[in-house]
Amino acid sequence: MVATCLGLAGLQTAVAAEGYPEKPVTIIVPFNAGGAVDISARLLADELSEKFGQPFTVVNRGGGAGTVGFLALKDAAADGYTILFGPGGSTIVNQLTQRPPFDLSTDFDSVATVHDTPLALVMNPTLKVNTVEELIQHAKDHPGVLNGYSTGTGGLNHFALEMFNSAAGVEITHIPYNGGSEAIKGLLANEAQLGFDGLALPLGLEKEGKVKILVMTGQERMSVAPNVPTLNESALPGFVVGSWNGFWAPKGTPEDVKQILYSAIQEAVEGTEIEDRLERDFGVIVNVQNPEEMQARIDHELARMAQIGKDAGIITE
């Protein structure tokens, strides 16, 4: 523990964490109310409020693909009373492509990851393949013929498509759309034959016979889709990509405050009804990581995505 360290810095940390939290805590969500990130944040806020006996209040600061919320966190006091719950994967690719006025790796302190959101490889059912191996062979036999959608150039699902092209040795043409609803319309109209997407919407469309979910991009299978294999276990071992959500704090937040928050988040989520609800309702995998693990993940993914983006021409220097 930092509190056991000698010197003024250790003393200041111990004092800062004593009795924490002693007043309400604000959780910034860098999106408007009503979305999956916002709902997850509110579930967690309720649990933390009950645990600590202090209100954990969600404040929505949407705008700029998350930039407004992260800048609000950057300007907040580093005392643990303002934290942010938001997406890691999409923020990392935005850091590389949209160049927001903050550095995700150095301007904030990591607190805890909460859950991972693997992507689904979704297909128009008129494409007559039943396994990812068949899809790869079909793409190799018809180079440049298949179209893959994204929700916009430089987004996470664009990166996933280019990763797939590279790993599988195929040429699927990227078709960017203006957001998720337009992308799904393009898939249903067969303008694009496939794409990587979050699981929640495709699951419903698959039940209606409108799309086919071929494979997932997580480390392991999803509890809500146990019969859908992963790329990691089938054609492309090591192929893991997706978004994830976690908590950040302003740079310089006391170490033991972060540890208190991490432990409380872990207790609130792992093996609880919250874990069941997150996995069932939002198609995620609970994966609580401590501050050090979260920071290492950010640094690794920033380097990996930068290389992928340069190789695919998404990022130009």
C-alpha cells in the first residue's frame, strides 16, 4: 500500500484516502443518457452508493465521441470525487484517428476495467457460408468482391475488418456508413455482405432470420451466445478485438483511493446479479482488472491499433 511508504507523498496519500468517500462522488459518462454505457454506469453507481453510504451520481457529458466527457475529467480535482465510466476500445481508436486534445495513456489514471464487449462477425444470410473457414475460402476465391461495413472510417469495427483482412489473407472491401443504423440497413440491403458489430442488435435480427452471426472476436464464447464460436478458437488463434468499459480518474489521484474503488467495483460486479444482468442484457463479458492491469492494457492496445491503422492506411502521418 502507498500509505505505508515513508515521506510526505505517502502521508498525503494516506490522509487523502482516510474515510473515503466522505462526500458524494460524481461519475462522468461521456455520452448522452439512455445508451448501454450510461445504463451500465447507473447500475454500478447504485451498487457503489449502497456500499459506501455516499451518493455516486451519474452526470452525462456527451459530445465529440467522448471528448467532452474526458476533458471534463481532465480538469477535475484529483481527489477521487470525480471519476469517469466509459469505453476503452473505441476511445483508443479515436485517440489514433481523431486526435482528441488529451492523451489517454498519460492524462488520466486507470481505476478498473469492468467488462469486455467482443464484436460479432455478422453476415447477410444470402452469403452461403456456414463457418468462418468457408468465409475465408470464399473471400480468397473472390478477392475484392465481398463488402464489409463499418459505422465510419477509423472506427473500431473498421479496424476489426482490416485486422481480419490481414490475418486471414483476404481482400474484403471496406464500406463506411454514417453510424450503426445506416450500416445495418446496408447489410440488410446486401450492399455490404458482412461486418463486425456489437452483439445486442444482431442477436435480435438473427432470431428474425435477417442476419447470420458467424463468429465472435472475444477470448472466449459468450454466455448469451454459447453456440457461436470465437475466431480465437477456430480459424484465427490469437485474433481478439473488441471494446471494453472501465473507470478512469484525474491524473494524480491517490493510489489507495484507486485501490478502494477497484476493490468495491470488483465486489459489486463479480459473481453478482449485476454480472448476470450485464452479460444477459448487454452482450458483454465481465472482466474486472486492477489499475495496473488496465493501464498496461491501454498502452498495449494503443501500440497494436497504431500499427494496424498504419498498415491498413487508416492512419497517415
